[in-house]
Amino acid sequence: METGNSADAIETHGLARSFGETRAVAGLDVLVRRGEMFGLVGPDGAGKSTAIRLLCGILKPDAGEARVLGFDLLREAGPIKSRIGYLSQNFTLYGDLTIDENIEFFADLHGVRGFRARRDELLDFTRLTPFRRRLAQALSGGMKKKLALACTLIHRPELILLDEPSTGVDPVSRGEFWNILSGILAQGVTILMTTPYLDEAERCGRIGLMHGGRLFMTGTPAEIRAAMPGRVYEVACPAPASAYRVLRRRWSSANVVLYADRLRLSFREGASALAEAKGLLETEGCGPVRASEAAPSLEDAFVGLLGEGSST
């Protein structure tokens, strides 16, 4: 069997794609190691889905180069497509086919012979065996996602690319789906996924933060949090909603976040800005004020690092 010779699953240099005047991906440089779960993280419009579609060969890049599983993305598309699985945000299942029949259809599409044992394995793995005769149109959102994943895995891909796989799924099903992904990872399959949810990004081995079509930082979740500029504080006071309005007259929503009974403040200036905030709240009659330093979340780090990058 033909194989790529790279120790890495994905390597891109300057990968770019525009749609008219819109630069969706602007010089993407990313390295995904074999056997890891790598997350492309960012808000809607960051370029995550376009990046995934470029790596799948669905879109052609305007510039740059990439190797997927050791093969050149442009010159060796055939070997790549036979070795990857792609789960889009709107994966197409056939509603008038049962779970069994959908998996059979995708097995035939990928030329998988003797697929029945593999299908049974996947149904057991995704806990869909009791529902195998049910029509796809009668499945819940979470079950549809699990069936779509089973269809994606039927040909035993070395690399799967998942575009916001848990969007539109209830919290319980999201948890089940992540357990399944952990099992896939344990089998040695490389996973590249996109997500706008920073709590999901915590589950990845490494993540790349995207904004405006660019990757502006890569690292483990712990490394990303540690790189956050400034400090984070939690503030408690008798009237947090009033305190929020006072502080928002001075700082942006990136610096001041209101939770039900407390405020979370992020300041590059650290203690000096906190002292200013406490003084302002006391002056405006929002005291007494209690503040303590808090560990930064991935969301804190994303906002802080993005602001730092845009100011340089």
C-alpha cells in the first residue's frame, strides 16, 4: 500500500483562500502530529471551516502548500482522500434509510468490502446497536451526530477532520460524543476538529487560536492560558449589576464580565487597574468590594491574546 513518509499528520505553509474580496484563510501555518487531537478554535468567521475544507481537498487553495499524512495536498489527492474521514457541520444522512442502511451506503461509497463486522463494531462503539433499524429521520440530534461519525469511520481512516461536531447537540449527547472521540484517539487515529467552544478546546491535546483567517497562537491549553497577558480577578460586591454598569463606563466588555453574583475582570495592567476599579466602585457606592486573583480560563486567554495581537 502506498504510504506517505511524514511523521506528521498535517503540515501547512502559507495556505490561503479568498472568496471575492473576503480573505477566509490568510496564510495558515499549522502542524498536527500523528495520534493527537488538535483543535482549531475561534469565533464564527475566523476561517476554521474553510481551513478544514482546504485540507480535505474540497476547496483549492489560492496560495501556499500542505502535506496530509505525508502526501502533497494538490498532487496526491487520491491517496489522501482514501485515508481521511470528514464530518462537516451539515453531514448528509439519508432520512429514509435506517442506521444500518446509511452505514452500508457509505461503506459502498468508500469501496469497503465485508463491511458488516466493521459496522457492528461501530454500532457498538457509538451505542447505536439497539436503534440500528430506526430511520435516520427519526433520530435525535445527538444520535444523528453519532451515526454520521460511524459513517465517517467505516473505511478506517488514519485522520478524521471534524467541523464543529457538537454544534446543535444537547449537553448530555455532547458528553457522550466526546467520550467516543476519546476512544477513537486511543486507537491511534489523528483528530483535527474545529470548535467555537473554549470548554471543548480544553479537551484537545493542542489547540490553534484563529481569528480573521489567521492562526495567532498554538499550544496546549495550559500553555495558552499561561501566555495570557495581565491578570484576572473575581470581584464580589452587594450590587454586581450596578457595579458592572459603573465599570463598563471605564473598560470594555473584554475586560469586564458579569456573572450572576460576581464580576470577572481582566487587566493587562494587573494590580494597578484592579485598585482603580475598586476605588471607582467605592466612590459610586457599590462597596464594600472584595477582590481576589483568579486563574485565567481559556476564554480569558483568547480575548487577552487577541487584543495583544491586534495592538501590535
